[in-house]
Amino acid sequence: DGGITQSPKYLFRKEGQNVTLSCEQNLNHDAMYWYRQDPGQGLRLIYYSQIVNDFQKGDIAEGYSVSREKKESFPLTVTSAQKNPTAFYLCASSIGGGGTDTQYFGPGTRLTVL
Amino acid sequence: DQQVKQNSPSLSVQEGRISILNCDYTNSMFDYFLWYKKYPAEGPTFLISISSIKDKNEDGRFTVFLNKSAKHLSLHIVPSQPGDSAVYFCAASAGNNNDMRFGAGTRLTVKP
């Protein structure tokens, strides 16, 4: 089945540690995105990538890093510099980066910093 | 700044009745609007969209209305079914997906 997978579903991290969230898609989509969701707020864009080996900062990129070495994969690293990392993280992909290209979302990873 | 607002965090309706979910936006550059539906433990899934050149788009039980002058859109579900119980997100973009802005969501509960 085609889709987007994120792992793990739940992740716990000690303060000061970096952690990497996985996102894989087999939809052959060029564009991929990382969003963060906090209670009472809409999804906020962290990073996006329109094509392999290229990515751009979104609205809240500070404290995060990404890579796009393969079309299928767009991992997100939450670094110790992120002041408030506890949140629900969603990965998405779309066939292209145009505003009418439907984004398909993974199931999300809930990160809790202890 | 929240450019897309869903002012009702929750909505409860009886099965068979109409559900109306509302969304307001502030950016006049938005030209494409979408509704996503999210079940617990799953990612949001695309439900319906509308371009700014239209004021209505219908897909089965789901209809989205756009009022550009009021910067307001709404999603109508009729008749509502218990399986429609989910969180609904409104989203808007200004030409690129990296411009897309999401509302905070409205939790719809349809009671049997």
C-alpha cells in the first residue's frame, strides 16, 4: 500500500538529548514537509523540501534540522537547542509543492521530553 | 499570528442533522482552501477543497462554502453520521504548499 510512515509513534527524550524522527513515503512525491502541532494551535511548518538534496526553513525551524538524501525519506532531528520540544509531529508529502497539490500526512509522532 | 482561525473547538450534533463547521482567515492572498479530517492516532486526511474563483464545492454529503468578502468558509455535512466524528482542520494557501496555514481544528461529535 502506498502511504507515509512515521516512526516511532511515541518517543521520550531526556532534556539535552538530540532525537531523530523518521518519515518515509512510497508515493513517489517530490515534496515533503514537517509540521508541529500543539494544543489549541494549528499545524505549524518546521521544514519543507521540494526536491531531493534541497530543503527550506518553515516558520519555526529553530532547534530543528532535516536532511533529504533520498526522495523517500525526510528525517527530522529535534536538537537540544529546541526550547520546548514536547509536541505532536506530523510529516506530509505532496506530488509537487504547489498550493493545490494535496498533502498526504503520516500518523504522527508524539515526542515527550522528560 | 493566526491567519486561519476556527473559533469553535468543539461541536456536537445529532445523527441525521446538519453539521456546520466554520473557519475565518485574515490573509487576502489566500486563494485555495481545504478541509482535512483527523481521527485519533491517525494523520489528517484530505476531505474537500475550494478555489477562490468558486463560492461552493460539493462532494457527496460534504459541501464547502466560501465567502471571500467576509474571509469566511464553512463545511456542511448533511446528513451527519457517527463515523463523521473527528477533528476537522481548515487550511488555506497562497499559491504554494509551504505557504499553507492551518486552523486549530474543531472536534465534531455526531451522536447516534
